[in-house]
Amino acid sequence: MGAMNTARVNAYAKLNLTLDIVGSEEGYHLLDSLVVTVGLFDRVVVKKKRGGLSSVSMHGLGSENIPPEKNNALRAAEAFSARFQTDGANITIYKNIPMGAGLGGSSADVAGVLLGMTKLYEIRDMGSVFSLAEELGSDVKFQLSGGFARMRGRGGDLEFFPDTPPLWFLLLYTKEGVSTAACYKKYDERGETFPPRTGRALEGFQSGNLDWAARLFGNHLTSAAAEILPEIGETLKTLRAFSPIGCGMTGSGSAVYAAFPTEELALWAKSRYTGSRRAAVFKAVDPKHIKKWRNPYVLSEGEGERS
């Protein structure tokens, strides 16, 4: 069998079920967060390219307007070539994860590029790949594998759990995002402190008490993000009216979610939502256990691609 010339990777979104800010270090906020992968993904197509320079072509959701110097996927490809002394890659990304929503779309694309280039160039030193991922962004290391984990510090301290929570999420998002930097700045300006949730929520999951764990879902950045984009608070009120077992904002916003123990309940809530945000239902998933699973938002393999 000849050497691989093209790798295709599904780069999955994540949700923060909890997000506690527990301190700061060297100008960075330190977090304690329960994170889970959901079944929404970007499609990352990576092809070998002679020479060290790489290129990235973006498609969908306005991603075409991202300038190359601000494209984290391109930065990841160049960092990979420098770290492992490989040729570059021609990369095409089909966006399905909304940008500026707190769903980790940019980090997912970085992880997808690293995984694709690892396959193409047959890199065996996964410890170095994970180390590079940690350097490239706070969520990237988690998103290299995905699943269900406790993320601490600046994102590199990860504790994975074998069982993904049996949860379905009604996810509401809009074209208007929230700047992560602006949200953290607003959080600091407000000077608020909140009780931690992550440890107690994890106890609920580990004891099998899903309802108790879900009641502790929450995010210390919510009030700051809602001051920047008031509809965040208004949308959370709408979601609570559907009686979910838990709800919250992911990342620094602007996406919010309601959690349900069954797909039927999540779809019922979606059918009754009449607001202006885009609504979709996604399940908590572990990408390692997905073999043949079709996402309705992603292109078929080869669709939209040019050989």
C-alpha cells in the first residue's frame, strides 16, 4: 500500500458543562471545567504539499473572511512542520461549528490539522503532538481526543472519564459572537466571585445522579458575556422554561444550551422554541467510539472537495 496523501478528520465541538474561574497565573485565568464533546463537527481535509509552507482554504459560516495571519489552523500546520521537520499541507476546512460561540471551533480545527498531519506524515511521537497542541490553544489538547473530561489550569491538565454522560442538548446560537478576550476583561472589571461547581457536579456524575449533576451546570463568565450581549441572559430564561435538567452557556459565549436525559425531550423543546437563534439538538459523544455516524450538518465525504 502506498503512502497516504490525503487525510480527512472530523473536528468536533465541545460544551463546557461547568466553568469555574479559580485564579490567575502569568496573566492567564485558571479554570476548572467539565467539558464534553458533542456531535457537531467541522470537516478538515489535509493533503500533502511539497515544501514547508502550508495553505488553508475555509468554507462556510463566513470563515472565508478570516485573514491568513489570523487563521489558527494555518498556524498549527506551520508549527507542526517546524516541530517534526515535515513538508507542509494544503488544508480545506468545511465549517459547521459557529464561530465566536464558545464551542471551540477554532481549537477543533487546530486539533483536526494536527491529527491529519500526524496521519499523513506517520508521526509516532504522540506525546510531542499533545505538547504542541497545548502550546497552540487552551482547548486543543482536549479536542485531540474528545469525550468527557475535567479540564484544569490553562487547559492542559486533563482528567478523562470512560463514560460519556447520556445527555442530549438543545443548542441555541446566533451569528453574533462574543470575543473571548472581551469577555474575560469584562469579568475582571465586574470583580464578581462565584462558588465553584465543577467538583460537586463531578460527584453527581460519578455517583450516577445525573439530575443532581445537571443542576450544577453553570459558567462563571455568564454575567460578563450577558453584559456584552444581553440576549444571552434572555435566551437562558427561555431555555429554563422548557424544564431541562440543566442549562448554561459554553465557553465565553455566545451559544447557550439546555440539557435533557432523552433525545425526545430535547426535540420536543426544539419544536417549541420560537426565538430568532438557530436551534439544533446534539448528543454528548466520544469520537473514539464513532465509526459510521452521519451528521446532518456536514458534507458527505468528497462533497465540495476538489481532487
